[in-house]
Amino acid sequence: MKPAVRFERFPPYTPIEPFEVLSERLGLPVEKIIKLDANENPYGMSPRARAALADLDFPHIYPDPESRTLRRALAEFTGLPVDSLMAGAGADELIDLILRVMLEKDEGVLNFPPTFGMYPFDTYLNAGQVISIPRRADFSLDLPAIRTAVDTYRPRILFVTAPNNPDGNLPDSQVIQEILDLPVLVVVDEAYIEFCEGAGRLGEQRTLLPEVLKRENLVVLRTFSKWAGLAGLRVGYGAFPAWLMPVLWKAKQPYNVNVAATAAAIASLQDREYLAENVARLRIERNRLYEKLRAVPFLEPFPSQANFILCRVNGTSALSLKEALAQRGILVRFYNTPLLQNYIRISVGKPPHTNAVIEAMQKLAIEWRLS
């Protein structure tokens, strides 16, 4: 039997490979690989989270389908009612769930590329239509074009990442407020909010979570992957308006957040001071990495409020640069799309990682006579 026609034309999402796959492909031991291609937290999970994983009581029993203990911990962390919160197997699952319950066939979803690739991926997966409004040259949102698109296409949903991936641009708060006044469900993805300057210890001064209780058209998504170092366990959460929660509960997979992810997330919330110190280290290292990259003659880095830095590559091939770095055990993300031609993105690592990246760049500049 053939698959549905739309899947024959379906654009696949390109995931990043884990250490063991990279080690085999590159012929390097894991300890020799500097993995800066997926915005993972190089400091890893907290000691309490690691202990919680080693001391799971009932891994042979299905998890709580409502993640009640985790949601109560999240309510204490966010200040929101438990009934407004839902946990997911990463925020990715919640993106798909929102689209699944909201979209009828061929209904529109506003997307602002370049941005996170899961929004168009899941829109197409759920038989929707992607309406793309490209960002400006500085990666800011084009508010007049967004208004026009809402008036013209009457989309059901709008996704905006704050800060945006892959450029690290944080949308202006006034622009976000004006977007929230539009007649569309606005999903704000705060995967990297903890890394913003002036955001408090863990993003509490920049988050839109409290706004969910005031607006009927706002969803805010968060994740434990970045700030808490739990990317491999896949756990995130969202805050939703009351009218949307009943249908989400009906459509959600029953055991979506496993017991290991639940235990690690709860332990992380109990170890916030430790994790906040790691976030502070990454903010400092991001600023140092940015200044170092500015001195590389063939790179044009963009200021970032996230845990990565996007760079335009000038005078040489970004793909060749990515491959040359990989030969040295340094993994970065490469882009060559209509809106990102000849770019790389470098995740923020520990200080020795920065040193290794800059040393490799300087040697390549000499080898390629680009200094």
C-alpha cells in the first residue's frame, strides 16, 4: 500500500546525531569530540537529578498519565495553577499536540523563518498549510507583514520563538504584545528564555507565563532540555488557556512523560540554584565566545540571547568549514537555505571548548589564507 500523497512530498526534519554515532562516524573517542551542534548544556544535569535516576522506585510501572507530581512542582516554580499546565515528552510533543487538536485540513499556520524547523514539520504532518513571513535582515519580526498575513489568510495558529533559533534574537516585548492582540492563537516557544540577559536566574523576568492567565489566545512552551541539561530525557511543559485544556487531555498520549524524565525534572526543580549557576556560566561564556568570533576574519557573528551564536561565513564555504572542524572533533551546525546562505551556528560550551574552537578557526584562517 502507498502512503498518503502528502507524505510523499513531506519535507523531513534533520535531527542531530548523538555522541556514540558521531564517535563511530568520525573515528574519534567520545572524549575527543566537542559537540556544539545541538544547543545542549555541556554541564549536564544536576546532582539531584542524577541521584533521582539512580533511585527510581517503580520503573516497571506505567507513569502517571497526568504527570500530577511534576505539574505540582511546575506550579510552584511558575506561580501558575496546576490546571493550566501540561507536561510533554519535550516541548516538541506539545507543538504537535496543539496542531493536532487545532488544525482542520489545509488551515494556515504562521511561521517566521529562519526559525525552529519543527513548526512547519508538524504543520505539514497535521495536514495544515505553512504561511511563511520571513524575518528582516537583523532577524527581527516583520510586524506589518504579520498583520497583513493574518488579515489575508486568517491563520489558526502563530508560532514565535523567544529567543529565536538559530539567531538568538529576542523579540521586542512591544511587538509580542501587538501580536497577542491579533485574532490568532499565539504559541510562544521559550526554549532558551533562561539564557537572556536581564531575565533573572532562570528566565523569570522575561517569561510570558503569567500572561497566559490574562489572555485567551496565548500558549507558552518551556523545556528542561537546555537550562536543566535533560535533552536526552525529553521533558518539557506548556501553559495553556483554560478553554484548550480539556481537548488537549483527550488527545494526549496517555503515558507521554516517562518515569525517568519525571523524576529528573522534579529533582531539577529542587536544585535550581545549582542549575542557575550553570546558566550564568553559559551567559558569560556566550559573551566571551562572541567577542572571540568577531576577531575571526572570515566570520560575522550575530549577537545572541540564547546559548548559541549564529555566524555568517564570508570568503569561504560554510560547509567546508563545518567539515574541517569535524575532522578536528568539533561539531557545529551548518545552514545553507534561501534565508541562511553559508551560515554556521555554534553552541556555547565550557571555556576549554571556546578555546579549542577559536584555535581551530585561527589555524584554518592561516591555512586558507583568509587572515
